[in-house]
Amino acid sequence: MGTAKTDDLFPEVRNPEGTQIINERCMVRTREGHRVVLVSGIVLAQYSLNDPMAEAYARIQLVEQGWATQSDIARAFACSTRTVRRDQRRFEEGGLAALGRPDGYPPGRARLAGSRRRLVEQLKGEGHSQREIARRVGVGENAVRKLLRRWGWKEQPSAQTEWSFSDEATAYPDLSGSVSVAASPPWPASLQTAHPNLSAFSTTGQEPPQLSQDTDPSDRSGDRLLARLGLLEDAPPLFGAAAAVPRAGVLLALPVLMASGVFDCAQNIYGSLGPSFYGLRTSLLTLLLMALWRIKRPENLKEYSPQSLGRVLGLDRAPEVKTLRRKLARLAAAGRAARFGEALARRRVELRGKAMGFLYVDGHVRVYHGRHALPKAHVARMRISAPATSDYWVNDSSGDPLFVVTAEANAGLVKMLPGILEQVRGLVGKRRVTVVFDRGGFSPKLFQQIIAAGFDLLTYRKGRCPRIPRSRFGLHTARCGGRKVSYVLADQEVRLLKGRLRLRQITRRMENGHQTPILTSRRDLGAAHVAHRMFDRWRQENFFKYLREEYALDALAEHAVVPDDPNREVPNPAWAALDARWRQAQAQVDRLQSEYGLEALSNLERRHRTMRGFKIAYGKLGRRIWAAWQQVLQLEKRRATVPRRVPVREAIDKPVVKLAPERKHLTNLIKMVAYQAESDLLRWVAPHYRRADDEGRTLIQAALASAADLNVTKRELRITLAPQSSPHRTRAIAALCEELNQKKASFPGSSLRLNYSIQEPS
């Protein structure tokens, strides 16, 4: 039986052809080559489809008047939100005329200015490579290659230089280091008599200072022009008088930063970053001061005024996020972070050799939360195993870091320690050093290697060992680090490796009876002194916690990865799966056997008088036990045929990669130097501040973050800090200023002597 067809009560409603809804208020209608933009039924714009400028202006009106969002407009006009933002920026900069300009670089316009093209031609005529020309001009190598191709360049014999010089000609100071003497113009008279306080390097009798072209500290356009022309490798600092400069108190750290040799080491290792306004010295100083300011990432610079930070650096503006990241990338591309760290460690040993008698070695695990497959490591503070990268730090007896190395594939301390000790030997020479580490490095065979290499060891004993009777413990007292310490200890000799290794064991007994055994090869120290040095290892744990919280030690420096060794052996996942199944089967056998034994124990003789009767009664359970045993044996045989470790390329189906280590190593070194500077300032202020042990670092942080007045004389840069929160803290910083003034340090890249003082509290 058929049914009558009726009309739909709610027929489908379609928009008229050529109509595009933007949102509930706005719509676009297109007809016969024209387009109308309507807002609440009122025409906002009307234009031809062949007029892209009018369409861009209509999009801008919708956004700026608040009728629609960028996403709505991008969807309705079939473009991207980036296009909408670009149109807004163009309109703000150049009006309607800028909207009519086509996308991309203007055709026919040279990408290099005329002066720079002449410089490229000159350098190419002198026989320089395209890479060297690109470095000097400050552009990419492809730009130089395309420019030469357009010129139809052919190698020609070297022509005579445009300028002639005598043998006695001296280098123009602003150009030295960028342009050779034979290709540089003579000094202008105005620069030959320039102010000595503007020199970029400390003046010596052998090399002339690099001078600034500018006289206004807030306008460095002259030096920026030289850098853009490839004639300046680093802008000299230029200061002016200013009151209450925010965060200028960080200049207190400059004397200790100069003493650390970080700028000299960087100059020797990296040389130069090429022609730039923000050169090597300026970039490095910015990164160090950022760490002391607690600006933990380059991205956080967006929260600060570049002009305000630039006044502290002696510049009109501090480098911003992209600039600083480019500098870090260029330094990382050189691949010299390890050499830089070694040079810094040598300078630290020269400065604080007395603190190198005991060196503490421990690993720090940086958890990785990204999408790449990295090796896992145990994170003790989180009590889990997670993808991570392990760094091993070496700290002196005061807890200050000496150097850091990154472990390959999260290698353990037993594997890493021999290589670390080789580096230590290269730093301290033939001196006998005591190496302190935790149970992660416990290995009697490793102990033999350490002693044979001329080191002493101090570590906890791992594993089970005989408990010592209470009668052998006694109270031991010593004075360590200006404090009196007391422990209940037992001192004895122990033998390991079947008597081949003899060590001294000092065991501490706690009030609850717990015993902590300590092993050492030092027999010349008192038992209390040995125990105190071992328990001082917690300084290193406190150091890791402090750097995580204050310096963002665990932060990623970049997301890039590099190929890792595909032949590196890892636990075989197939073997691990079989082992898990074998353990489950073994546990099932244990449960069934326990049930069978419980039934036998509770069996009443009147029910089953003989064992045969008992087996018949519980035959089903017995058969289950035998079946479980057969499964255990089968799994054990299958597991024996599978290798326990395999190359990592066979264990995972993703590329074998690791985090790019160079930039992270470099940022770790910068944070290390900043922490060392903070520690040195704390040591100098400690005699003048009673609560230095509890509040010393807080006091230093407050002083570094405080405002200061800057005054420039002919020979000095005078920094007058604002008073601190209380008179006794102000007096402590005043004493620190006196200590720093005795160092007679100069601002990096300048001959201006630093003079510190602090205002008296009102």
C-alpha cells in the first residue's frame, strides 16, 4: 500500500548563491564580478573582484572596527590569518598604497645596498671565498652566490687596491678585526682624538682601542650603520648619566665576571661572531646578566623594555629574542662548548685551587616531555623512569660548579667517572684529589682504577654488609668549616674483591639504630672529618635544586635533535616481554603450590588416610600445577633463544636521535658562571652580614635587582645603588662595594673603571 507524499514542514533553507556568512552580523555577497560587504544589513564596502587593495582594506575595517575576528575573516575570504595580520601591518606602516604592493620582495630591487655590493665585488676580487664574503657582509651565502651569478662574475687577476698605504699605516680602530689593514682607509682626524672611555677593549701599548662613532648613548645609529656595512664586529659600550636605572645593581657582578675569565676564554675559543652590532662580548654579557636578573629564557625578554636593559649594557637597546637566539645558534654551530667549558674550569682552578682538594661528582637528570623517542632514565626526585638526558656535574668543596659533561644515552656514574677523572687530572695536574660520589658509583673494580689513577675516593657502601656491634661505636668530634660537628662512629678496615682491595670503613650510627657505612681510601683524616665531608655531598643536591628553581636548569635550549648511535645496545623489548610472561607463569605456579600445600596441611586423616588418596582427591589441582610448570619451562626455553640486548635500531621503529647537546651545554656554562659570580659575592659579603648562611643569597639577589644611579667621568663609571630594605642590609652591601672597588675592574669592552657605592638610608 503506497503512502501519500506530503511537503516538509521545515524545508531546507539555503543561502542565495554567492553569499558567504562571516558571523551573525557580517556577510559577503558576490555577483557579476563585484563584491559587497554587509554589516547588520548596512554596506561597509563595495569593490571589484579585480581590486585586491580594496578587498584587503575591507578585511582591515572588519577587524579594526571589531565586527569580526581574524579567524572569521580568513575563513570567509579564503585566506590565512597571517595574511590578515600582514595587511594590517602594511596599512599601519604605509597606508592604502602599501596594500596595493604585491607579495614578496619587489622585483628588480637589489637585496644588497650599493655600498655592500661594491664591498662584495672588492672582496671577491681579492680572492675571498663566498662563505667568507657572506660572513663579512652579514648576509647568507646564497645571496652572495645569486648576486655574483647575476653579474656573470668570472675570476680575474687581482687589481690594484683603490687606496694606497705606506708600510707605516696603522689600522683604523673601528675597522680592525673586520677589514685588513691593506684594505682600510686612513683614520679620520675626529676618530684619532676620540674619547678613550669609549674604547671597546682595554687599551694597551700595542693595540689601539676600538672607538664608537656615536656621542649620544640613546642613539647608536652610527655604530649600527658600521655593523650593517660589515665594518664593526661589536658595539663599544657608551654610557650617559642617568638616575634610578632599573636593575642596574647587577653591575655589582662585573668584577667577579671579569675575574672568571669568561670574556677572555670566549674570545680565544670563538674569536668573533662576524660583523655585528651585538657581537660576541655584548651577547655573552647579556646572557650572563639575564641569568643574574633571573630572566630564565630568551623568550622572557619580551616582558622587559629593551631600552631599559640597554642602558645597563651601555647600548641604546638590549638585544631582543630573535637576535639573542641567532647569536646562541651561531655559537652552537661552532661546536666549541666543550673547549669553552674546559677553559673556564682552568681559570676557576687558578682562582680557587684551595677548594679543589675534595671534588663532588653527581648526575642530574633533565626530563624530556617532547615527541621524540629518547632513552629513559630514573628520575629520583619524581620516583619514576622517564625519557631524559643526564648531565654530570663536578663541584668543589664549597658546592660551586667546576664543569659539566653530558652523558651518552644516560650512562651511569660507573661508566662516566673514569672519563671525568681524566678531565680533572688535566685541570689540577699531579695534585692528589679526593673524589666524593654517591652509591651510583659503587664498584670495587672502579675503586681500584680510581686509586691507581692517583685519586682518593669517598663514597657510601652499597648492598648488604655485617652490622657493627653497638659497643664499637664512639662519639667523634671535629671542627669543620668553622663549625663543631659530632657523630657516633665506628672506624675499621674492610677488604673487597676477595681481599685484593683494602679500604677504610667509617660507619655512622643514628639514634634509631640505623647504620650508614662510608668507604674511603683516606687514612690521614679523622673519622668525624671524613663523615662530615661525605655528608657535605648534599650541597650538590641543593645546588641542583637551586639551579632548577632560580636558573631554569631543566629548560630546553632548543627542540632540535641530532642522530644518535644506532648500534648502541639497549634492553631487548622482546626479551623483556617474554621475561614478564615467565614471571607471571612462575607466580601462578607459586600460587597453585601454596594452595596445594595448604590443603595438605589441613587434611584430616580420617578423610584421606594415604597420600595416594589425597592425590586422587586433589588431582584436578595437581594437573593445573603440572600444566603451569610446563608453561614456565616453555617460556624459559623461548626466552633463552632471544638476545637480552640488541642494537637500538632494532628495538624502536622511530629514528634514533638525541637532543642537540651544543646549545644546552653552552647555556649550562653561562648559568654556571653566573652562579659562581653569585657565590663569590656571597663569600665577600659574609663577614659583614651575620645571617649570611641563611639569607646571604637572598641579599645578593636583592642587590643585583635594585636600581642604581649611573654617572660617567673621564675615567670612571660610578654606580650608586639604592638603599636596601633595612639599614643592616645596606651596610653589608656598602662593605661589599668597598671590596669590589679594591679590584679596580673595568667595564667589559671599555677602559672605564667601575666605582661602586650605595645611598645611605633616609
